[in-house]
Amino acid sequence: KILDLLYIVPNGPVAMHPKIKNLMFTSTNLGKIRTKEDYIKIRWLHRSLSKYYNKDICEKIIALLKLSNLEMENTIRGSYPPWEPDFNSKLLTIAKDVYKELFKEEIKILIIHGGLESTLLINRIPAIEAIAFGGKIRGLHSPGERLEVKSVERTWNYLIHLLKKLN
């Protein structure tokens, strides 16, 4: 029954963004399976750009689990809250200007549906504007994850210039 259950529960992309091409909107993945003598603990991780859809995928998976008629407990733990992009943000406009001034090129704006620390601030201080940026990373959250060391200095210089402009 458990293998059948794992087969039918969504794992991976669930929905793409309705307006922005090639942007993952909601996904879920099987995080951990821990077996004990008298029970099995299964953990899923859900991500979305929307609080509603994050909750929705969680509820759908619980509904599928209940169909198995297995004895179970469901615990919903917190995750990084979604961060819906604000392209009209004053902070983003300043950040783009500083980048162009410093590096003589347009900054590439990327949106990801994964959890970022910035979302914790936004969730606690609703009026705050936030952006997230960092060095060049390859293979994020994988055994092959790598940081391009040279990009750290570039990111640091950008941060210093941005803070000066905001001061």
C-alpha cells in the first residue's frame, strides 16, 4: 500500500506560473522517508509563489493519503512563506540602477519559487520591501553544489554600493 501511495502522490512540478513563461509556480517533493519498527515517517516539501496554492497542494496530498485507509497522523510544519514578486518596488528600481551604474550592464531579474530568507522578513514586516541576491551558485541543494568564489567579491561590492545609495 505504501509503495502504491508513493507512486500516486505528486512529486516535482505541480503548476507553472500563469503569466510568466517558464517560471515554476508550485512544486512538491518527497523529502525523507524514515522507517522504524512500528511506523514509517514520510516528509514532503511544498513550495509555491502563493500561500493559497502551497496550502492547496498540502491538502491534496493529505486527501490522497487518507484514501489509503492506513492508520496515520498528519503534521503540517512551517516552511518558508511564499514571496510574490513586486516589480514596481522602489528598492528594486534603485537596485537595478546601482547595478547598471557599477557593472555597465542590466541586471538579470530572476524569480524562484523556492524558500528564501527574505520571505521571513516580509512575512513579519508587511510594509517592508525586499530583494534577494548573491554569488553565482551551481547545483543548488545538491551534492555538487558549488559557489563561484570570484562572484562573492562582486556581490560584496554591489551590496556596499547599494547600501550607500539607500543611505
